[in-house]
Amino acid sequence: MAAGKGTRLKSKHPKVLHEVGGKPLLAHVIAAATQVVPAQDVYAIVGHEADLVQQAVAQTGINFILQREQRGTGHALMVARDALAPYDQVIVLSGDAPLIRAQTIQKLRDFHGSQQPAMTILAAQLHDPTGYGRVIRNKKNSPDVKAIVEEKSATPAQRKIQEINSGFYEFDAKVLLAHIDELTNDNPHGEFYLTDMAAILRKAKQRVMAVAANDPHEILGSNTRAEMVDIDQRMRVAKCRQLMADGVTIFYPQTCVIDSDVEIGPDTTVEPFVQILGKTRIGSECRIRSYSVINNSLIGDGVLIRPGCILDQAHVMKGAMLGPYTHLRPGTEIGEGAHVGNFVETKKTRLGKGSKANHLTYLGDADIGAGVNIGAGTITCNYDGEHKHTTVIEDSVFVGSDSTLVAPVKIGKGAYIGAASCITDDVPPDSLALGRARQIVKEGWTKARRASQRKPE
Ligand code: UD1
Ligand code: CA
């Protein structure tokens, strides 16, 4: 169920597209679901901003059902009637509860399969059950459930019940569909509550049961910004713990922001206040020093990233060293053992094996070979105001400090560019190019000036 607007978030964006752990709420739930059943048997009920929601998770290969008007969780399943008809069992998941794990859905499924009631509720004991529907057992400690009561309709005594409804269920699909039209919207919200199915089925002499989630936190829903931040934190702490269990050292993990899909190899160390985002993959034996932000990048083994580097869609090969304060923009490829240093910015640029660009440089749309030295302050002038042009620098070139390379331009293999040159024409291999005004020295000039300016006593 992913059709709701998420009124409590006070957002113009649909609730299930808000992100925790670096990806949409709904994407987490789909990932868990598709570990239990094949994607072609998973249906997302979408409604509010349906197109956006559908687009965001389309690549998962699941199906979509449109709930044009969102008239409650029960109504969501009424809309799904035709899709559900061919199935014997249906598992219902809440699109806004992203901590759910595949093992827990499997536990619900195993319990339901062995007990075969008409409805199984995934329940949890919460220290603070406020806001959740409460599970009303038939008798104390009975495995059977009489009803679910929503917070708003609960009596003070019922509000004290700490066993809550997670919003995840398994139903016998035939029995559900036979009784779903008995739902009414006679409640404080004027909505069709799926939770009312418990009492309806019970009255129809069907069995309704509840099974507890192993970790009660797994079922937490994100209805408010505060709940969402809480879930995000839980998810990131769990991610750090998983990485540590897999051999990664993370100092002060509570200061690091590591997205769910990030992969890091063993013996890599992550220092405090680092962000590793998106689908970033980092090899083993790397060190990521403080204040670096790495997004959707691929980093080989043994790479050193000094403090304050920003990487976005970059590829850094093994043994390279970056920073401090290197900015690698999309389409950057840093070769094996290369060095990129302080205040160097790159974009759509390949820097070959063992090449160096250590200080204060901009390299954009450049193809740079192996063993090249890029002097401090070098700039590729890639933009003429209308188009971007390429700079080619072949192997073993030496570019002197403060050079400007006006693209399109090509520097041949082994050539040498004198410092402070402005290079506008191609430089053939093995040659020296100088593109600067010749220095003039006027000896004794200042002494003469001082003499002419001296005032008479
Ligand atoms: C629901 C349960 C509550 C339970 C809680 C667990 C009901 C009536 N209440 O409350 O007992 O403790 O989940 O988190 O079900 N949705 C639709 N179409 C709609 C309405 C909602 O698809 O017309 C979707 C929402 O996008 C959301 C999910 O259903 O993903 C749950 O809806 P929400 O409004 O968040 O229900 P809760 O108030 O949390
Ligand atoms: Ca909810």
C-alpha cells in the first residue's frame, strides 16, 4: 500500500518517496518483498502522485494498481480486487514502514501457512504504542484476535495495550475478497479501514491470529518527519554495524552517513564525519578521511582519500591518492596510483596511471595519459561560451605551473610546457612549448626612480 498522501509530513512530495538510508521508503519495502516472492507477484497500490511513485521504482519490475481516490487502507485492497482474485494468499505490506526485513515477512508467511487462519496480523510490543492500531486478543494470551482498534477509536483501557498492529498482514485471498465489501467508513476519519477486517472475519466465524515480529522496531512506520529521521538513524546504525561485521573499521559511526546500498571492502577505514552515498562501491584497504562526501562512485583497493574530498560519479583506481580538498565531478576517472591534490577540480576527465595533479587545478573534458605531471594552477579552458572542447595530453607530458590549455588542443607524448604558458595550438611530441611574454630586466631602474623622486631638502 503506497497510495497515501502523507498529510502528517506537510510535504508536496508523496510520502513513500521520502528517503531514509538514502532511498525512498517504498524502495526498501519492495526490496524486502521481492526477496520473498518474485517481482511479478508484487503489486504496489499507488494513488497520490502515482506517476512519480511508479517511475521511481519502475526498475524493480513489480506491478502497479491505481487507487485514484485514497479512501483508506481497506479501500486500497478493494481497488486491488481483480489483481488479487487469481491468488490463494495475499501478504499486505505498508509502503511507509521501510525497516521490514525479508526474514520477518517470511516468518509471517510461515506462521500463516502452518496455522491457516483467514487473517494473520504481524504484531509487535511497543514501549510507546501511541498512534498505532491496538491488537485486541480474544482472551489474555490467546493466539486468536478479536479485533484491531485504531488509536482514535480506542477506549482509555484499550490505549494501554502495548501490542500493536504493524500494518502487515497475510490473508486467505478468497475469504478476504468474499468479505471486503462489509467494510464501512463509519469512523472518525471517514475511511475504509483494512484493520476492521479482523472483527468482520471473526464475526463470520473465521480465524484471525497475530504473530510477533522478532524486532519490534522493524515495523515502525514513518508518518511524521521525526519518525522518519528516527528510522533513518536506525537504518544507518544497522548499516555501519553490518559493514563492521564484514571487516570495515568505522570510527564514530554515529557521525557517518552511509546509504543502504553502499558496499565497502574489508580492512578499509572510514574516519568520523564521512558521507558515503548512493550506490558507491569502495574496495579493501582504503582509508577515507574525515569530512569527505562520496556519491555514486567506484573506488578501487588501497585508495587514500584525505580530508574534505567531494566525489560524484567518479571512478578512482587502485592505489590512487586524493586530497585534501579534491573535487571529482561526474565522468572523472583517476588511474592507478595517480595523485590528485589540494583544490583540484575535475569533470569528464581521465587521468592516466601514475599521473599527478597536486595543486589548484581545473581539468575538464580532458584525456590525460600515464606518467603526466600537471603543474600547480594549470587550467584546461574547455568552454568557449557555447561549446565544450577536449584537451588531450599524451603520456609523460610535463605541464609547467600556471599553464592555460585552450581547448581543443593536443599535447603530444613527452612534450614539455613551460610554466605560465597559454597554449592555443597543438604541441608535437617531445617538443618544448612556451606561450608567454618574454621577461625584460632593466637593471638599476628602481634606484634611478628613487633618485628622481627625492625631494630637495
Ligand atoms: C495503519 C493501521 C494501523 C497500524 C499502522 C502501522 C489502518 C486503518 N491503520 O495506520 O492500525 O498500526 O498502519 O503503521 O490501516 N494507503 C493507501 N491508500 C489509502 C490509505 C493509505 O495506499 O487510501 C497506504 C499509505 O500510503 C501507507 C499505508 O497505506 O503506506 C498505511 O497508511 P497510513 O495512513 O500510514 O496508516 P496509519 O495511520 O499508519
Ligand atoms: Ca503509517
